Amino acid sequence: MVTAREACDGVFTGEAATGLESLMGEKRFQSVPKGGVAGLAESLIDDARVVTVEGTTDRVDFCHMTLPEANRYAITLGMYLKAQYAAWPPRESPSPSPASPSPSVKPTREQREPSPSLSVERFQLGREEAWVTSLGSRVTFKCSSPRLSGSMSLPILVTGELMNRHPRNFTDISKADSEATLLVLHAATLAVAKELRCKDNGGLPEKATPFKRLPPPPES
């Protein structure tokens, strides 16, 4: 059993630690590390060598947290990479879908978007936008780093994900829970961005607060 400050390689302090306690509903819980910040960064560094070929890499888990005496994960944190592509056909030529890479490079996984049945909260997080739902949250930032192969000429997209297996409400998320989720996601993602030595920390701010809410996403 650990405290929020001890979980996940000790990346949660202050508001983030309080947010994690709120999400878990406990002051102490079980935490299963998966190599810590340094281990996750090393996995992403290895993935950067193949991401321009595979398009998108599989998520690498950072850590799992479980409720006391539970036999399944409550919260999982992880990250994956996605390549950007510098060369696109001219505007007058037929262009591929913006969600797809060039025809010669196919991603290994589909881009995951929140289910339309979930209530989505959006936040401005530095230069990027974070999406928060009852089942988790996600933020993608651009990383240029000498540690990530090829990223100095064209930044690699790094996505941090938080998955909540036991939300208090499966469709809607309260203001308190959405902000707690963002605090936890931000702390873990910023720690990895710093470990990767991303330029300007990938545009992530040092603090997630004050919260900058964005309008709801447009209905499709």
C-alpha cells in the first residue's frame, strides 16, 4: 500500500496527489510500477526509431493503481507515439484523409476518440488541448528532443493517456473529477516530457492550474 505521493515513481505532489486521492477514493492504495519515468522514457526512445515506419506505436504503460483488496486496475497511465509527415501531395492533387498518413505508411492502430455517448470536457494545457471524460483523459504534445530519433527535424507526437476503470458515473463527469483527472494526467505527462528532454517540455505548462476550460467539442 502506498500514498498518492509514493505512487508511480513519486510524480504526484501537491494538487496532483490530492487529485489522485480523490479519483481513487482512498488515501492509500496499491500501485504497480512499470519501470517508472525513466523506464517509460527509454521505451518511447526505442519506439521513436520505428514510429515513422509504423505510424503509431502501442501504448507503453507507466503504472497501474488499484483499490485496496481489488483484483483489477482502477487507474492506468501510459503513453504512445505518433509520427507526423512532412510530405503531402499538392493541394490540387487528391489528398489523403488528415487522419491518415501517406499511402506508403500505415498506422498500427486507429486513432481513438471519446465515445459520443460520453460527456467530454476540454481544457487548454499550455499549447495543447486535453480531453477529459468519465473513463479517462488524453493530451497530445509535440516533442523535439535529441533523445527521440528524427524529432529534431519534425517533432514526434507524444500522447499521454489516463484510463479510469471504475468511474463514479460512466457517462457524465463532475467538475471536481474532471479537474482531478487533468491534474493527475498533467503531472505524469510533464514528468515524462522532462525525462525525454522535449524542447520547452513539449509546450506543457509547469502547472495545470488555473484551469482553462474550452467550449464543448462541436457535434458531428
